[in-house]
Amino acid sequence: MLYERYPALKVCKNEIEEALKMMIATYQKGGKILVCGNGGSAADSEHIVGELMKGFLSKRPVTDERLPKNLRDGLQGSLPAISLPSQSAILSAFINDVDPEMMYAQLVYGYAKKDDLLIGLSTSGNSKNVVNALEVARCLGIKTISLTGQKESRMSELSDVTIRVPETETYKVQEYHLPVYHYLCAEVEKVMFPE
């Protein structure tokens, strides 16, 4: 259990459980999850999407009868998610042609639909390009979750739920983000792919 292995995270238990409910509701309504961050948090964005788009702790057998058995056997059930930092062509074009601080906001504006969810990661909680993405999501009526460090931040003001892990130093914040999002992805998988 998350809180037994990482007792310091008990201070954010309510927020973690609320984020879990939001992620499950997103998938139950047919939505997708968009994820963004910079540097190590960009890598975490990719990691989260990897855990959602394929089997994490379960094999997620595919039962879709539209596919022949040989294809079904080679696939796993998927929870739609997009890592915004991985969109290198559009990001580099937007950074070059328009405004680096709006790069994730542009992708949220282009990708987000009703019932989607945006997860923003930032150790400071003040990364301008992630803040702008959250602001666009808010204007579009898209639910938002932020993973930040302990301090209050611009992201905690904008998000529906902010998981403020109990650290302030960058690498220590990132060390806590990992078990938090692993827990969230594992619990979502249990609900969406019951065995």
C-alpha cells in the first residue's frame, strides 16, 4: 500500500484519493488524459502515459470482437492518454513561431474535449507553460490535477486537485511523484480492467 511504503505521503492522502476518483471518472465517461511537465516532469509525463496505454500490473486482455484473435492476442487494453512533451514537431514549431510559454496551452486547446482531464507536473508548481495549459483547460471546462512540491503555487490555485508532496527540493519532489502516479495508474487499472 502506498501510505505504508511512503508514510510521509499521508499528508496528501485526501488529494491523492480525489485525483484517483477524477481519473476513473474520466475513463468511465470515455475521456482521455493529457499530461505535461518540463525536464524530469516531462519524463514523468511519458512514464504516466506508458502505464495507462498498456498493461501496468495486469495483462489487460483484449476482447474486442472486431479484431481477429491473432490481433487481439498481440494487444493489451488501453486507457487513452497523451504525453504533451512528446509532441516534438508541433512544440518546436510553436516555440519557434509563436511563444514557448504557450506551447502546452496550444496542445490542450487543440486536443482537449469534454470529459478529458489534464495532469500537470511541476516541482515548483509555477512552470509558466504548465500554468498556461491549466488556465486554458479551466477556460474549456476540463478538469485538472497538479502534482507539485510542498509550497503553495500558481498551479495549486488553478487546479481542481493539487497533490503537494511533502518536499521542496526538486529531486526529492520527483522521488515522491513517482510512487504517487504509480499508485494512481495501478488503482485506475484495477477499476477499468477488473480480473
